[in-house]
Amino acid sequence: MGQKALETWVGFFILLAIAGLVMLAFQVSNLTRYQGKRTYDVTAQFDNIGDLKVRAPVTMAGVKVGQVASIALDPKNYRATVILRMDNTAHYIPNDSEASILTAGLLGANYISLTPGFADQFLKNGDVISETHSAIILEQMIGQLLFSVNKDKTAGSDSDNANKTPN
Amino acid sequence: MITFVQKVGRLGLSICTELGRASFFLSKSVWRKPRTGKKLHLLAHALFNSGVLSLPIIIVSALFIGMVVGLQGFNILNKFAVTSALGSMVALSVVRELGPVVTALLFAGRAGSALTAEIGLMKATEQLDAMEMMGVDPLGRIMLPRLLGGFISLPLLTIIFCAVAIYGGNLIGVQWLGVDAGAFWNNMQSSVDFRLDVMNGIIKSAVFGVVITWMAVYQGASAVPTAEGISHATTRTVVYSSLIVLGLDFVLTAMMMGGW
């Protein structure tokens, strides 16, 4: 094989590898997903964020409008401070919107859902979402349910007794 | 008892000498005055031998490994009705582990053994000595391009392996078993991180490339110059480099998982 054919093959090999790397970067991994997009940051405080993770999606009416940039514990009031990185394309969100942490599916990952408010002012960089709803913790809910069922039972028998005693 | 201790000591000493010799060999071959331009055709030749000629086996085995991971993953995930996670499962297992390790093992068998046999035969037929007599340094002329060729080819082959294997998983999962294409690619993108998963896989394969090529070239250069010696050296290359790849893979993975 001549030197020219050999070099052509080597060039083909290197180009193939570059094409593979491009595919791994753009199609397989999240490299370019949020870079180049202009964003603005909004803060929201929650009593309990449940299983929320960094990079979880932020949605409005099911449409993705941003992602969770960071999660930290506020040292003063012991609430979770979540910074939402919103896409600039969604710049028209009223600043009295509510943020709630929901779960995708029964056991799926948590995400933040925004419910639009009625204000004329839009959210902008550095704003704080004051109206928030915590994550629903399945175990707590089951516990409360059991507790309230028991309480109903005992309350019912108590009131029966209370009704009976005067007579 | 004393003889046993003595044997252990001799083994330890010989391992140390061998390691030292191999290190000197590597540093003498690689750290030299750069003379780019003139010797590039030698590097092209080495890249052709260890890279291009390994392409068919890499592509074919990548396709089949991707397909089998897709099939196995589909059967497991189907039990939990989360076949939409097939994409992330295929991509993560291929990019993190299967890609670097399987490519390295195939490379050791395909290119490493060829390197050892070639250099060993050069030594047995006294070509290396003849070269030295003519005033040509065999370390620069023979070893360096082959070492560099191996260092460069293995990461490139790993990238190609990963891309083809993921395509194979897509072929089985989406085209044959009917997983939703959008869910397949979208879940893959949201769970694969470029730096943590893809780059770490490539770093692993770069380390494997250095180890395998070093082992292969050194074994060839230090082979006993007989037919039997070359066959032993070739066997040692494949066995040792496979073992080292598997062991190093564990160490590297532990380091990367530990947030290094």
C-alpha cells in the first residue's frame, strides 16, 4: 500500500473518531443542552424539598422552562433555599407565581412546577418566589392518614360516650 | 523456610528490576528532542497498524455488545415497566465501563500482540542491532512511533466503540423492541454527563492505551531472541496487559466515583 493510501486511511480513522466524539457530546450527553442559552436566576424557599435534586426540571403547565441550579439550607430559618435557573425564552412569568414540588409518576424523580399568578410584573434575575408548596412525602402522608383514621374512630366512640353520659 | 523467603525476595527484586528497566525504556523512548515533520510518516504507519487495522474488530464487537446490552436491559427493565430508561442504561454502561475496558482488551489482543511479535522478530533477526551499527537509534526510529501510535489510537478506538455500541442499543431497543425513540434519547441525554461520564471513560482509555502499548513494545524489545522467546513474549503481553487493564479499571473507577 502506498504512502498516500495509508495516510488517507489514517485520516479516515481520525475523522471517524471525531464524528464519534461529536455524537457522544451532542446526542448522548447533556453537554450543549444549557450552554449558550441565556438564563436568569430566581430563588424560592421551601419547608421541605423531599427528594429534589440539582438539575431537576422546572416546568410551567408541563412545559420545561428551566432547571434547579443549586440547593442549600438557609442557616437562619432552616428552610431549603432553591435557586431556579430559568430560560430567557420564558421571561413572561408573573412574579406572584407559586412554586410547588411535584413527583413525576408514583415513584419518579421530583420536579418544580410553577403555577402562574396574576401580577403584571414578570419574574426577573434575583427575584424571590414567596408562595411555595413543599414536596409531598409519601411516608408522612400515609402516617397522617393512619393517624386521622384512628382519631376518627376514637373521636366517634368518645362522642357516643359523651352523648350517652348526660342521659 | 529460609529458601522460601529467599524465593520471595528474589521474585520481589526481579519485579523491581523489570519495572525499572521498563520505565527507563519508556522514558528514553518518549522523552527526546522533538523532531516533528520528518518522522511523521512513521507515526502514520504506526497509527495505521494499531488503529485502522483494529477498526473492523472494534466496530463489529461494539455493534454486538450494544445490541446485547439493549436486549438484556429491555428484558430487565420490562419487569418494572420502565423500558423508557433503556437509553440511559445502555449509554451509561457502555460509556463508563464496557467501552474503555472491552476496547482495551481487544486492542491488547489485536494490536499489542502484533507489536510484540514485530519488535521481537526485529530483535531476533538482529535488525535492531544492525540499525544501531548504522548510527540510527532504534528507540527513536522503531519504538517511539509505535508507542505514540498506540497512545493515540486506543482513545480514538474507544470513542468509536462507544458511538457504535450506543447505535447498536438504539437498533435493538427502538427499531426492534419498540421503545419510544424520544424517551430513549431524551432519558439518555438527561442522565449522561459529558465530563463525569464521557470524559472519564476517555481518560480511562488513555491510561489503558499507555499501559498496553508500553507493555507490548517493552516485551518485544526484551524478548529472548528465539522463536520460543517471541511466542512467550507475545503471550505475556496479552495476559499481563489484560490483567493490568482489569485491575486498573477498578482503581480508576474507585478514584472517579470518590469524587476525585
